[in-house]
Amino acid sequence: MSSSDAHALSPAHEADRQRHLAHHFDTMDTQEYAVRLAMWLFLGTEVLLFAGLFLGYTVYRHFYHETFHEASRTLSIVLGTTNTIVLITSSLTVALAYWAVKTGKNGLGAFLLVVTILCACGFLVIKGFEYHHKFEEGMLPGQFYHYAEITGPGANLYFTIYFLTTGLHAFHVIVGMSVLIWVLARLLKGHFSPGYYYPVELGALYWHLVDLVWIFLFPLLYLI
Amino acid sequence: MSQSSDAEAAPVYPAVNYLNADRGVWSWLSTLDHKRIALMYLVSVLFFFLIGGIFAMAIRLELLTPGPTIMSANTYNRMFTLHGVVMIFMFMIPAIPGVFGNFCLPLMLGAKDVAFPRLNLLSLYLYWTGSLLAVTAMAMGGLDTGWTFYAPYSTTTPTTVFPALLGVFILGFSSILTGLNFIVTIHTMRAPGLGWMRLQLFVWGIYATSIIQVLATPVIGLTVMLVGIERIGGFGLFDPTKGGDPVLFQHMFWFYSHPAVYIMVLPSMAVVSDAIAAFSRKNIFGYKMIAYSSLGIAFVGFFAWGHHMFVSGQSPFDNGAFAAISMLVGVFTAIKVFNWVGTLYRGAIAVTAPFVYICGFLFFIVFGGMTGIAVATVSLDVHWHDTYFVVAHFHFIMVGAVIMGFLIALHYWFPKMFGKKYNEGWGMVAASFIVLGFIATFIPQFLAGNAGMPRRYYMYPERFEALNVASTAGASLLAIGFVIVLIYLIYALVRGPIAGDNPWDSGGIEWMTTSPPPKENFHETPIIDRDPHSYQKRGEEVEHVVI
Amino acid sequence: MAQDAHPSPAAKDAPHAGGHGIGRYIAVWAILLVLTITTVATGRQDLGWVNLPLALTIACIKATLVVLFFMHMSESAGANRLVFVVSLVFVLVMIFGVFGDLWTRAPMTLPSGSPSTLGPEL
Amino acid sequence: MNDIMRTLLWLPVQASTFASKVDNLHYFVITVTMVASIATGLLAFYFFFKYRERRKAQSTPLVLPSVKFEIVVIGVPLFFFLLWFVQGFKDYVWYTSPPKNAMDVYVMGKKWMWKFAYGSQGPNAIGTLHVPEGRPVRLLMTSRDVIHSFYVPDFRIKQDLLPGRYTETWFEATKAGRYQILCAEYCGTWHSQMWGEIVVMPAQEFDNWLVEQRRGLSERVDTSTDDGDNFHGSIVEYGKKIAMSEGCVKCHSFDGEPHIGPTWLDLYQRRETLETGETIIADEAYLTDSMIDPRAKIVKGYKPVMPTYKGRLAAPEAAALVEFIKSLRSESLENVPSKEAIYEPVKRR
């Protein structure tokens, strides 16, 4: 175990770690390396998935930049900023939860995961309010658009992009939340220890990606 | 000399192997063994190859005469769409990675399995689900968009597009998961002593393919979903009446679909790199150049998508930029070809069916590749774009290179997979049919393109008739060839002679275990202490030649 | 088995238990909040062409912080970094490849209704 | 030589100035391709026999490439490929830069037919395009439904027609005769029957034909299928009708009288100063944009009161209006070819 010095794990934790070695891997180091690499690859695919929508945004913003500018002013900056802060905070709590589980503080970890999940719910609720407002005003994508204040060409496309990007993002929030709930359940059952915690790490990585996407969506849709 | 005396002893069929280790249908459907998953892929892709092939024959029959021949225009339009969708998404993309990647990759790494066996099985089930949806679309009347799904036609046609889009989306997931699995496997599961520069070239090719699968496929997933949303919701993203830009669809589509042609052709090049060394009993001439050129193709392939859009209304500036970059992809392929031919030089070439395919492959890849450069030359493409020239070029690469690669792999690893040998004589006969039939099918199509026959034509002006008749005649030769292959391989499976562990006397790591291999591949983990594709005997005086 | 092939990434990849504590996470979070407030404060003011680059720069800094520290890329294996960076490179390739087209299209070939001014304003 | 190659490759006649450029490069490229691929195939077969396995488990030498060899195998193909690229792109730039004196014809594709309208005061036609020999003709093309592609094999030209925007291509026919137009972008059930014809006439004959057509226009009752707008006249008359029905005349005069908006007389190609102080030329692009987004560029001295016609004018209607505006010249309304290239193929900033 070349890396066991770095871990400085207690024998009990090291045993727990070795218990999770799958039959086709040689060492736990290899296995952990494999799952992390797989997760980053998966995050790469997610980045490219969103890239398509960002491309759509770029193209239509280029064609209709004034309308896009005008339409972005109809979004509530208060709700948007609140949501940004909620997501950043949830990112912090999930990072801390990972740190807590890694250092053996499972109780604290569970608490932090609960906070993260609550933040995710809060984000969705706020987003729901925003959507509701848009539905009432008729700021809807494509053919459904009937908002009277902004009639310039491309206004319907702004809301197409708005709903597609935030909708796909909200879907990722829901998936991320489900993953974190699953991680929390396993944590409460006592499955994790400083020897074996990478499911928490992977769940947290996914959640950070959700945050990352929002970091770009927020200024593009709400601010500029 | 122990090797040759072994070969003369009667070959033994291993009593316990992955095929008979567990029994029952459920043991197959729930298996985590990469070899069994590979076999299930093999059966599935052959099934879809058959379906796609039937569509192809129907198309060729229809084009036998300039007017209506055997079907209506609407049926014909569905036929070529389904031919494209089935062949590309259900055969070409999963064929070599799904079957031979799955089977051989862990063996070549000296590993027990791929890194994530469950994910691998999930990938197969996703492939089945996606295919089932596409078949549903066919059963519900089919779709007539062409496999390219160009908006706004695809968003307005009244045919059953949505299930097919969903199917492509799910097939994309399957492809991503396979690619992800392979990348991680290659990074983490290599046997002791197996450094990156000791990997077999098949592994390098699959690695490059996987990178494209992982990074390009999400974009097509999103794109087909946007088309689906457009059909259902009218969101206007590609709809000019709502301010959308149809060319944006083409950009997004080709951002995936250009790299996707490398998803199809790179594994085939990988097979040839491995097989050419085995059948000429020689080390690969310029190993590093072949390995790096695979990565080069994977990388540069992402920069070239615009050459599909030269007459689409894309700006002339972008046309020039994409044309220039496309030339680089050609250079990488040229490097591979020189090194393959160099490998043959002073080899000890075994006269076998796979080798006939290799010769065909070399001709097809050069001709197909260079006509690819020709259509990437902007001014020439103005004439050739969307004509049969492009169809012929594409089929030279897709059939000429990919299916040759698939057949080489099937013959080369057949003994590995089943422990049986096929009949070499019939193999050569079928190979000759296929290579000649292929030339007879597609050379006339190049000429039809020159003469100006556009693709996707149900009826055509009479001046193209002679060429179309020639092409249909060639296609029937091709079909006969495939039927012969199917027959002798099934015969070999049932009553073929026992092959022995290494019938080709190949130097590949996958041959270091029994054929067929045991459930966990190797009885003891192999330790790799020599270069890949090395045929020099230990301790023997080896002549070094540098040219 | 892969140990011999690359012992360093595997070892390097394993997070260090005592490496850093809670303080760094909180600090990063605080910077993120400050940056959010900055971008909100500047975002809706009319700064001319500065708006877009400014907002994107701030977003990039925020994203970098999240990736490096929350996602621990600063201490993960080379392969992971490579994967993520390559995926970002391809995003840029995609956007600029398409942009090269839009930017140089003749005005009449833009979709009807688009303003004819062509320029870098996003 | 040219004819031998052309026959061998099944290429159709070369009936435009572009065709011979394409074909010359084509011969070069295809010859190198054939030589290279046959040489590779034959070399593989030769090695196949020469170096076939003589005895079981035969040993082979270790053959490796030298650096020189590697440079050659990278350099030689790259040289050819870049050569083709340079020549091809040069020809392409030529092909995308219509001469300034080109005659304009509007082309509209719809499922599954071609419709042509001559720029100034000309007739409309369905399916058949008459053009003069030896004079450049520019096609301004759009589609009514899905993407089509205008393909004339004998001219070696092809360009997609997109709904919602214009694309252009041009040609100069070199031989009088009849040439087939094919649709090259899949567009539905009868894609394979979306054919048309170009009739190339000697220049003098064409001029006579045009005069004849114009004279006959007023009396002629066109019974051919319409494109939904139920109007059968010249594109200019159509534009005038739209100007009336859409209310353009309420603010724009046709005769130079000052009004709420700028007069349309001599508007085309007029140099106007905008409110921003910028000077523009009122070309097709500006006129089209002003219908769609009128407030983007207001001419100095006028109020931004015009409503947008986005969604109210279909692309052919906007084109007809532009043609109508172009026809309002204080000098004679002759069949003069358009004087300037209307928009540059590549926008130079």
C-alpha cells in the first residue's frame, strides 16, 4: 500500500476500506482512482450536454441582442440572486459534509447533507415561483409567447432558451437531490467511514456541477 | 520451437470456459462477464445489420429503374431513413466497440473484467431499449427525415419521428456509458508491466474512440431532444417562422455526427492495426505513429464538422476554416496507411480470409479517405455535395472500411470467442465476393455523383440508369458474400474443428489464455515484459532494418 | 495491478485526511458570495461593452474556485484534470466554430428580423 | 484531354464559367486518388505474395521507420491536401463573389417546385428560368417551407435555400441550351421530382424574349399553380400591391413628396445619414432590415414611429417590396442590371 502513509488510517478503517474492494480490481487505490475518473468523465459529458444550450443562447443573443437585453430585465433579480446564494451555500454544505464523513464525523455529515437537501428544495420552490409568474404573464417559449410588453423579434426565443436551460438545470437539481438523499440514507445506516466514503464524494461532485452550471446561467440570463 | 510442436499436438477445447460456466437464459441476461455481454452485442448487432441490409437491398431494387419500381415514394423515403438510422446508430456505432471492444479489451489488458461490469450490462440494456424504440417507430409507420433529421423538415413531417428520436437519445446514453467504461478500464486495469507504450494498437484505437463517444454524444442527445421538443411544443428553436435558425441545427448535429464517423471508423482501424501484425507475423512498423494518430484523429475530428455544411448557407469564411482543418484529419489517416503497408514489408504473411479483407480494406480506406479529402475541397464540394458521390464516399469508409474491419475482427477473434475454426476456403471465397461486390456497388455510385445524381432520389432522370443498374448488380454480389459468411460461421460454431488456444500463433495478450477463455479471463495474472505485437523469439538474433 | 503502471496518480488521488480543514471551505464560500454580490451590482448597470466580459470573468473565477477547492481538482489525479479541461476546450470549440459562421455571414443571410449590425457584442 | 477525362468520369457538359474550374481541380484530385489507392492495394497484394509465410512460425526482421521516412509520409500527403485546399478555396471565393454587373433573379423553392422572379419589372415563371448566354446572373434564393437545394449539374453550382433568409449564388452560362435543375436537399415525398429547367438563350434573343414577356404580362392570364399569394404579375407590381395593402403608402410617398417617412423615390442606393451620424447606403439589406426592425437605424430628421413588420411580411413579400422600391427611379425604368453588388458575401469589418 504505497499510499497508506498518506491516509494514516486506523486498522479498523483500513479493514473497512478493503471490505469494499470489488473482485476484479487489484487494490482499493485502483478502485478509488477508477470511480473518480469515471465521475469526472461523466461530469465532462454533462458539461457538453449543457454546452448545446449555451450555444443556442449565444446564437440567438447574437441575432437579437437588444430583445434579449430587454427580456432579461423582466426576470426578478431578487429571486435570482437568492437562488444563487442558496446554491452556493448548498455547495459549501455538501463540501463540508464530505469533509465531515471523511474525518469520521458522521453525525455532522448527516446534518450537513440535510441542510444541502433543504437548500435544493428551497431552490426549486423559488424557481417554481418564478415559473408561475412567467406562466401568468405569458412569457412562454416559442409559439406560446404572448407577453405584450416585449414584442421585438426574438423575445419568444429568449424565453425558449430560458425555459430550456433552467428546466434542464432544474432536472439536474432534482437528480442531484435524489442522489444526495440516497447518500444520506446510506450514511444514516452507517455504511460510510473514513475508510470508505467515496459515494459521498461522488454525490458531492455531482452537486457541485449543478452549482457550476448555475454560476454561468445566472449572469447570462438575469444580468447581461 | 516449443510453440510449433504444441501446434502440431491435437488442440484441446477447455472443458470449463465462460460459455458453459453458468447455464440458463437468466445467467446470460444477468451476467456481468464482459465476454458474455460481448456475445449478446454480437447477436444484436448482427440482427440489426440484417435489418439494415434488407432495407439496403430494397433501396437498390427500387433504384433499378428510373421510375417507380417496387414501392411508393413515401415508402422509399422511409426505407432510406431506416437504413441510415439502423445501420449507423444500431450497427456501426456499437458494432466493434460493443462486441470486440467488450470481448478483447480486458483480455488485452490482462484484466479480469472491465472497470464497471454493472454499467457495462446497463449499457447493453440501454442499447436494447433504444433499439426497441426505434423498432417501435418503424412499426408505427416509420419516419422519413433521413438519418440526419434536418430541421425544419424533421420538425414538420407528419411521420413517426418522436420514438426514433427518443431511441437515438437512449442509444447515445448506451454509447457514452460504454466509452466511459473503456476509458476507465484502460487507465486502471492494466496488467503489471503493461505501460502505455506496451498497449496493443486495438486498445489505443478503442481508447481514442471512447474519448469521442464520451465527449461528443451528449450533444446529439441534446439535439435530438430539442427536435422532439420542437415537434411537441413548437418552441421555435430551429423554426424560422419563430425567429429560429435551421443552420444552428446543422451545426449542433454535425458537431456530434462528424466525430461520430470516427467513432465508427477508428475501431475498425484499430482492428486492422492488430490483425495486420498478427497475420504478417511482424512488429508494427511505426507503432507510436499509429497510436498517436488515433488520438490525433479523435482530437482534430472535433474541429472539422463544418465541412458538411459548405452549401448550407454557412459563411464562406467558416467554410474555408473547416476545409483547412479537414485536411489534417486526412494526414492522420495517411500516416496509418503508410505504417500498415510498412508492416507487411518483409513479413511472413499467412494466406487467410482476414488477409483478403485487409487488402480490400487498404484499398478502400485510401480511396474512401482521399475522396473524403476531395469532398472537403470547398469548390469541388459545391458540385458533389448531397450527390451520390458523397453517398459513395461515405459507404467506402463505412462499408469498405468499417465492415471490412468488423469482418476481419470476426474472423480473427472467432477462435478466441468460441474455440472453433471456420473453413478457410469458404472464407476466401466469401471475402472475394464481398470485396469485388463492394467495388461493383459503389464505384458506379461515385460516377453517378459525378454525373449529378442527388442522393435520396426515389425517381431519377434516365441518364443515370446504367450506373444504378450496375450498382444494384454489385449489391447482390455483396449480399451473396454476406450470406456465405453467415452460413460457414454458423456451421463452424456447431461442427467446426477445435481451434486450440492460439491458432494464428498471434503475439497478442488476449491469446495468452485459453480459447475460449475461462470466466475471469486468465488462470493467473499475466506479467507483460515485452513490446506489443512482438514476434521476435527471445534470445534469437534479430535483424534490424531501418527504412 | 495498475499500481505498477502508475503508482503516483493513485496515491496522489487519495485525499489527505488531515490536509486542510473547514476553514478553506468557508473562505472559498465567502469569496463566492462577494463575487455574486459584485456581479449583481455591476450586472444591471449600463457599462457598455464591459458588461459581458465582466460578468463572464466573474463567473469564470467563481467556477474555477468551485472546481479547484469544492471539487478538489487542485489535488486530484492528472487524468481527471485532463478530462475536465478537454471537455471545456470542446465547449469553446463548439461555440467559436459556430460563431465564426454567424460573425461572417452576410447581413441578408441572417434570419429575418435580426439586426444587421454584426459585431462582437454578445 | 478534357473531353477524355470528362467522359471517363461521367461528368456532364461544362456549361458555365465555373464548371471548367471545378473540373480541372477534379481531374487532378481524382487522378492522384486513383493512383494512390490502386498503388496501395496492389502493393498490399504484392507483399501478400512476395512475403507470404514460407514455414510455420517463421521469424521476421524488426523493421522500423527512420525519421526521414516519417517526415516524408507526413509531408507528401499534407502537401497534396493543402495544395487542393488552396486551389479549391481560391475557386470557391471566386464562386461566392458575384460580379457587380450581374442580373438578379429571385428564386423561391417550395414543395416541390421552383419559382423565379426577375429583378426589375420582369415576368414570373414557375419551373423554367430563362437566362442570357455570356452574362452573369445572380440568384437570390429563399424557401417557403423546408430546406431545398438549387443544383445545376451542368453548371456545377449548388446552394441551399433556407426558409426565413436569403442565400445567393451566381453563374455565367457559356453555351445556349436547356439544363436541368435538381433539388439536392431532401425535402419530402417528391423531393426526387423537384426538377426545373434553365433555358440559356443567346443574349440578343434573351433581351427580345424579356421585352416580349413584359408586353404580354398585362394581358396574360397565368393559370399555373400559385404560391398562395394569388398574384400573377411582375414582382414589382406585386410589391406595389403590398405597399398599398400593408399601409406603407400612409407614410412613404412614391413620387418624392415629403411625408412622415422617407420617400421611396430614388431611395435605393441612396446615401442616408442616420440619427447616430453614421452614413449608410440604402441597399437591399438596409431596406429589408428597416421593414423588420425599423427603429434600429432611423434616418436623420425622422421620428421612430414605424411599427415592425416582423411576422407580417413573408420573405417573398419583403423581397417584392424591395424590388418595388428599387424600381422607383426618377430616370427611366429600364432593364439595367443592378449597379452594385448588393451585399458582400463576406462582411468586412
